[in-house]
Amino acid sequence: MKEEKLNTLRQQDVALREALRLDEAELTQMPADLNARVMKQMAQEPRKSRIRQLWPWLAAACVAGFIAVLVTPPKDQTPTVALQTPSPTMKTPSPTIKTPSPTLPLNGKGEVSPEASKVEETMVAKKETKEVAQRTPSAKKVRNNQKKQTTPTSQDTEVYNDLAEVQENEVFTPLPSGEGQGGGSAGAVVTLTERDIPITRPENYKYTPEELALLKKQANEAYLKWVELELEIAKHNLGQTAQQ
Amino acid sequence: MTETDIYLIQGLRKQSPKAQQQALDRYGGFVFAQVARLIPGVENAEEVYQDVFVKVFRNIGMYDEGKSSLKTWISRIAYNESITFLRHKSQPVIYYEDRNGEAEKLSDTEVDETFGQPSAETVQLIRAAMKHLPPDERAIITMFYYEEMSLKEIAYVTESIPTTVASKLSRTRKKLYKIIKMLQS
């Protein structure tokens, strides 16, 4: 039906319009405080714009997570390798320890004053203690044993010789085979072997080249035996057939 | 659109309480009547009314001046909120459904004559028959005859197209006449 015709009908349908007008007149009146309630509700409800303001933070968190995933090294690169082979910094004593620091205060004879040497020594000891504490409990036990048997070296007057000795003891002392052996300084570092590291991750279960060669050899032997067995079975079957 | 309307819309977009109060004063009565017409019970109507205006104030950013006036846009929200309330929260009510299409067979002349009679009896019959119409059809009839909205505006409010609204109006008119006849018999 066209709009024009409908508009004409709208004018003609007087009874319908009158009925609607009466209905509207009988409708319940709007409560006077309803608008005030709406305004109160508007004031109480949290604004949606606050929720909208969250999205940049969410996006930033997602980007940070993505970067963290990218930057994190894969599980194959375990730190056990670094522990198995002593690092060059551990083998060679640090030049800052062996050579007197230019900033250290010197006495009249051109030697380092005892107070300064004590400061440097304590710094080294602290550093080493921290390093050992991060390693395995077995190494800690060994170090404690060494502590008991070691005479204090801090009372020595010759700073350079003492420091060098401490460093050599720390770095090159082999792992004692039993308890009660060994004799390093208080902050002695023990080179860890594979046996000292508890294998807790599956990627550490790796065969050595010798073990791999042995496995291959055993596999080849087994294969040869299997071939021989197959040949014997074939021969036996042929004999059976010939007899029949 | 008048200058006052422009200022009002700008104020609403800035979430100004003064503009919100102004919008409530200007359109509150109209919206409440529209809601109360569709929804039975004053408490329910009040609840929907509050929801309508909260939605209007929150989503004013989505209002497009080029598509409709602010009043029509608010009316659309009120209509949708009312229909949603009726579908989900209201008690189910049985309305007259012309499943056999008998109303369509009625002659236009007969229908025009009945609705054109301004007698008290006919008016009462129409009012009684209106209560048997489904809410959406009643809303369309009211929007067209009482609020004198154009087909385009009704289509915007009901999320439809003008031709559909026109055919729905014609069908509802005949259906109303059919109910009157049933009430008379």
C-alpha cells in the first residue's frame, strides 16, 4: 500500500484515532521522581569509557608477552653446559684482584695499605660465596668441609701472594673424592662435573659419542644375526619342500 | 534540526548532566508513554524507562544525525528495549493471530466504513480490540495514527523498511476489524 493512501486513511479513520487518544489519556502517568532516579543511576554506574580505556593496556600487555616469548631462549640451551666446562674467567684469576687497583690507597712504600686490601678481599669473598651458593648442594657441603680445615689467611701481611693463593685454591682445586679431604680457602670454588649436577630435565639425557657408537655396533650385529636366521629358515623350508 | 537540538546533542556527547536532565525533561514523557503502552505494569515500565535513558546517554556517540532525529533514535531504543523485555522477562500473553489469513479477505470498503464512524460504540470496540493485538502491531498502529510518524520513521524505529511497515499497517488494520467483528458476535 502506498504511503499517500495510508496518509489518507489516517485522516479518515477518525474512530481509530479517537480510540487511541482515549487509550493514551488513560495511560499511567509518569512518576515525578523517575527522572531523578535515572540521573542518580547515571551518577552511580561506572562509566563504560573506563572499560574502553583499558584496551591500550591490554594491547601493551599482549605485546610485552609476545616480546618475552621471542626473547626467551629455547629450552635446548641449558646452563648445564656452562657449568660443566669452567669458564675462562674462573680459570684465570681476575686482573683486578692480582694487580693493585689504581684507585686503592697506597702507603708511603708504594704498597697497598692493609685496610684497602681487606676491603678488596672481603669483596672477593662475598662474590665467590654468592657464586657457590647458586650451585648444587653437594658443592656447598664440600665447601663447608673445606672451611673447617682451612686456617684463616686474612691475617697474612703479603696481600698479593695471599690473594693469588686464594684465587688458585678457588679455581684449580680438584673436587675432593671423599669427605674430609681438600684444603682450600673459605671462598673456594669447586669445578663441577656432570655427576654433581642432578639430571632433572629430559634434554640432559643424551648419549655420549662412545655410547652412540656402541649402540650402532650392537644394532648392526643384531641385524646380521637376524639375516642369518632368516637364511636358515629359508634353507629349512626349501629342504622341507624338496622332501615332499 | 534546531539549534537547541544541536546543543543538546553536543551536551549529551560530552556526558553533561545538564544536557541529560534536559533530554529527560524533553523526551521523558514521550518515552514513558511509548514504554507503558507496550509493557504491562508501572514498575516494569519504570524499569525499562530507566534502561532506555541509561542506554541513550551511554551510546549517544553512536547517534547519527543524518539518519534520524534524536527523538526517533530514542524512540527506536525504547521500542527495542520494550520488545526485548516482553520477550525475556514478561509473562507470556496470548494474542489474536490470524493464521488462516481471513482478515486479508475482508473488503477495504467495509473496514474503512467501520473505522470512519466516530460513534462511541465503535470507539469502545476498537479500544477493546486493540488489547488483543500483539505489542509490535499495536506499537505500529499507535506510531502511525497517534504519533503521526511517517512510514520511514516507523521503519527506522522497528528496524524494518517502509514497504514492510505499510503492508503491516494494512494487515493490522484489517486484523483489528476482524477482532471487532469477533467481539460483536
